[in-house]
Amino acid sequence: MKRITLAVFCVMVFFCRAEDEKGIKFSARPYGEATKATRIDEQKGHRLKDTVSPTNFEELTIAQGSGLDGFDAIRIFSNGSGYAVFSNARDRNRKVAIKLSEKEMGELIASLNADKVAQIMGLYSAGWNDGTQGFVEIKTKEGRRYCWLDNHFDPVSNIFEYCNKVIWPKISSAKIEEKGIDRQAEYYRVFHPEKQNKPE
């Protein structure tokens, strides 16, 4: 019995370490192949200039996960400060502080423009009833655009790549601001701000 218990423990440790080493990542193609957007909705009333620049950028939020379990999310402000909300095998529902350098901010803005986020639609959906969802919100001095991503993430593939390369690796050494964070909070802040901080 002790040997079985030890074996199970070792397997659990192995998988926890494997996930810790791999870290949190966004995936533009979580199913291995590109998905086709069967529905694309325009976003009315939210217009930005054609490009995002260091002088007009205010903040970015980008997230991936599920409406049921919550989202791993990143929020970055114009001065390079920000935070990440995430959950993995070792750290359950954490919020950590992030700081980007001026060079890293320039690379972030380049990824926004590579994905033409200033003209992003309001919805991209593969038409599935389950799977993986995400969202992005961009704010500049001209206004705000946001998008719901339903099993189709190609429109933000460059931003995802940047986050995986630059931002997510920072969380292993980042300062934990909060534990037991609600991983739905960023979704409600972006899409339903009227429901935030209200009693049940």
C-alpha cells in the first residue's frame, strides 16, 4: 500500500513539475490545427485610429480560458506596469504584478499592430458549443475596442506569441499580489462592468 501511495505521489509531482517548467501559455491553435471562423460580428460604435502607438496606447487586456473555469489574463498599462491572473498545478488562482521595459512595451505595441487590433471585430466564433474561449480589450486615447474569441484565436496570434515569449516567463519571479483570485473578474470588468463588486 505504501509503494502504491508513493508511486501516485511521484506521478503527481512529475506532472506538477512538468506544468511548472512549461509554464502558462496562450495558444492560438489549442487543437493543433487552425479553426475556421463561422461567425464574425462587427463592433459598432467603437472606432480607433489605424495603428496603436506609444503616444496613444493606454491599456491592453488579453485572456484565454473558459467561461466555466475562468481565464488566464494579462493587463498592461501605458507605463509598462500591469498584472497577470493565472492558475496552474502549483499556483491556484494567483494575481502577480508585472513590469515591462520601454523596449518590451515597444515590442508589445508592434504585436498589437501586427494583429491590427485597432480594427478587430467584436466576435470571432468557430461555432462550437464547448472548448476554449478568450477575449482582448484595447484602450487608446481615441477610444476602446474589445473582442470575444470563441475557439478561434488567429486574430490575436501575434499578441499571444509576444505574451508567451515576454510576459508569461516573468510570473515565476513576480510578486504575488493576491491569492484565491476570481479568474472570471477580468471578463466581467471588460464585458459587464455593471456587475462588478455588487453583492449577490
